[in-house]
Amino acid sequence: MNILIIDDEVQIQKLLEITLNNNDYHTLIASTAKEGISTAVIHPPDLIVLDLGLPDEDGQSVLIKLREWYLGAIIILSVRSSEEDIIRALDNGANDYLTKPFRTGELLARIRTALRQTQLNPTVQKLEFDNLSIDLTSRTVTLDNESLKLTATEYSLLTLLAKNDGKVLTHQYILKQIWGPGYTQQSQYLRVFVGQLRKKIEPNPNNPKFILTESGIGYRFCTKGEE
């Protein structure tokens, strides 16, 4: 797998290069937005690690340009930690967002998850997560081999999260996809439905293993043991 690193910090470049190479990834390095976009065009990578503080162009702008054509995974790695920056990046098409300083083990886990998500076969008819199974053909959900009774909205919410396994989905994105553009500010409405869904699929709704909360941002569907 080829991973393109777009970051102007030499120490970060070296750390990422050593870490990724030691885990059987091939790395490409770019220090500017212009170089990064050019490299992505000439040698399309499987995943891009993108910093927002580039010397020649803001990383958010680079992200938007990449998403005009690039379908692979993009993980933001930045010192910017405000909810506004994170939400904006996710809404602009990032698969995930990590802040510096970061743990290399966590970055590797996020990379594995993002790669798996972008390589999901669109013809797959069943999603399996530990003891939870979602049959997309029959629109049925089973937990420990027992059928669950979900409302149409609960099923749509669960499948949206599960199809984006490992990816942070913002409140606004989920609300727009499930309820429509007129509901993008109804975060409390979403929390109620997530709470109802957790009661049906989580062993302990107060300590969920499937539907994780990204505080102030949205939700992430997580396969047990990957975070």
C-alpha cells in the first residue's frame, strides 16, 4: 500500500516514514500543497496523510481540491484541535482527523480502518461486526443470532454508520442523510435516536462498543478492538 504524506515538518516526515515503512507501507513525501497534489496525480496513493498548516496553501483548500477527483482515504494530521477545524475537515471529505502530538499506534489503527472502509466492496450484501450482523438485502439486523426489531429510521441510521465503519460522521452529515437538509441543526433529535439504537445493539449502552461519540463532532462506528 502506498501512503502519501503531505507535511512540511521534517521531523514529522521522518517519524511517519520510519513508522509506516516498518509496518510494510511504502511512503511518498511532499512538503508543500503544490507538490502534494502533483504527487497524488502522478502516483495516486492508497491513502493520504495531510497536514493543514502547509507553507503555500491551507490544508482545508487542498482537501477540497483532492476530493474533486481522489477517492482514496485521507487522514488529517494537524496541530489544529478546535471543533470547527475538525468538523470542517470531515465535512470537506476527510476520513479521519488526528491532532499532533499523536500516538503512532493510534495512527496505524486509524490508517487500517480508513483503508478497509475505502476498499469496501459495493456489492457486499451483509455486514458483520462481532456478534452483530446487518443483512442489506433483507434489511434485517441480528444480535447473537437473534433478530432485532428496529424502526425504519433506526435501521437507516445503523446502516449509514456501519457502512462508514471507522469514519467519523458529523452531526450535520448524519442528519442530512437520514432526515434531510431541513434537519441539519437538530443535534438533540439525533442524540435521541442514537440512544434508542444503543439500547438495542449495545451490551452496555452507557459504555458503547459499536457507536462511539466524538464529543461535539458526531459519531464513529467502531469494530471492537480496533481503537
